[in-house]
Amino acid sequence: MRLRNVSLRYHRRGPWVLREADAEVGPGEVAVVLGRNGAGKSTLLQVAAGVLRPTRGRVEGRPAHVSWVPERFPADQPFTVAHYLTAMGRVAGLSAAGAARAVDEWTSRLGIAGFRAVRLPELSKGTAQKVGLAQAMLRTPGLLVLDEPWEGLDAAARELVPLVIDEVLAAGGRVLVSDHRNETVRLPGARCWTVTDGTVTESRSAGPAEMVVVEVAVPAARVAGTVARLRSAGHQVLRVRPDTATESRAVDSTAAGGTDPAAPGTGAPSGRVAR
Ligand SMILES: Nc1ncnc2c1ncn2[C@@H]1O[C@H](COP(=O)(O)OP(=O)(O)OP(=O)(O)O)[C@@H](O)[C@H]1O
């Protein structure tokens, strides 16, 4: 997906907030949008998400399914968490049963299952933010846009954000995330889009991503399907071997081919895990 010479001003005679911004993010890639307060990060994200239309220029190759999580979740709505999320799941194209399943899954994964019957205006800011994240993930988006997702979340909940991002990337999606808290250390290898005076400068954070090997155990009957899914998500499957103990293990890695996976029990570093 590419922003090509995007310029935007909010009013006809207003100042230009974005000026010929040009940036690209590919499948399975995350770009962190940096810049001082008021630089235009939120504006850029909304243009990328299709919430705002550029005054000039265009966005090319935007995936069909986009999820946008604004900096502040719009909690001023008279619905319970469950009603809101189920309705949003239907809007995202899920069947009634699929929406119910997705709501169950994501409220559990984000630790807000106990709030399903609570009305949105009664939620704390952090819980409301998690509802926003859940809404974004009910159907895995091709583009996930997160505006300051760490804001308002406690330390434990902040750990969830990279997991959510990783899930989208593992499915071949793209992620844009703005950050003024220097949390990018949690996203090694991310592209960096620095917004200054409405223009975008691109770089990579900390060079190429460090590669790790992740060992994944699957039932023997599901090896072929798992290997196919891992490959289609862009991972390298280094080898498949029977486990010497009780189970077979499939090895997933983002590392270059030929690396031998760490032996079980040696504390192999964790990394992206495909389900
Ligand atoms: N709806 C709007 N109408 C007019 N001007 C706006 C609107 N939204 C943002 N602006 C202006 O556009 C500029 C960029 O705002 P934007 O919110 O994109 O910056 P930001 O980098 O995300 O800032 P922050 O880090 O404070 O969220 C600011 O000068 C802001 O006042």
C-alpha cells in the first residue's frame, strides 16, 4: 500500500497539514508513525485508513478490510460491550454466529470478558481502549491502523498491543501505528515514518529485524495444513520432525533458511507464533 504525494488541509483556506507525503508499507510489514504533537500523525493515519480523503494525491493498494482504532475510543454510545462488538462484527461482514464467536474470543483474549454486559459509557479509559482493539480484530484486517494504542493502557495491557499487531502481520496484513511514547522498541524491524511539517521521511528501526526460531507443536494429523499456513503467512518452515518425547513439532521461523532450530528445553527465544 502506498501514499503517493498526499497533501491535506482541513479547510479550503486552512494550512496544509500534510504536504506531498509519500510512504509505503508492504504485506506483513508494520510502520510506526513518529513526530511531535500536532505534526500530523493522526491525520496521516486517517488518510491511510480512508477516514479522511486527501486534498491532493492518493492512496494506492489499500486492502479491502481496514480496521482503525482512534486514539480515544468513542465510548459515548448507549450499548453494552457485547451488543456493540456483535454489531460491529456484523458490519465487518461476519455472520451472526461468526460475530458471536469472534466477540467471545477477543473479549477473552483481551481480558474484558467480564465487561460484556457493561454499557460503554461506564467503562474506564483503558477498558474502552481494549474494546476498540477487540472491535478492530473481530475480523482480521488487511490494514490495521492504531492511533497511539498504548495510551490509557496499563502495563500488562500494553503487552497485548504487539501481539495484536503480530497477528495481523502473520496473516499477511499491514499495520500502521503512531507512537509518541517511544514504544517502538517493542516492534523491532518496523518501518518508521517520521512526520515533520507535513512531510514523511522513511527509515527502518534498528536495522533488519533480528531473526528468531519458534518451535510449534501440532498434532501429527495437522502438520500439512499448519506448514501450508505458515508458508502462506510468509514464514520459513525449516523442518518437520517427530518429537522424541510425546508429540511432533513443526518448526516455524522467520530466520534465513538452513538454521537449525534450538533444541527443546534450551530456552529458544520467543517470536512470532502462527496459529
Ligand atoms: N478536524 C480538524 N480540523 C482542523 N484542524 C485539525 C483537525 N484535526 C487536526 N487538525 C490540525 O492538524 C494538525 C495535525 O493534527 P494531528 O492530530 O494530525 O497531529 P498529531 O501529530 O496526531 O498530534 P498529537 O500527537 O497531538 O495527536 C494540528 O495542527 C491540528 O490542530
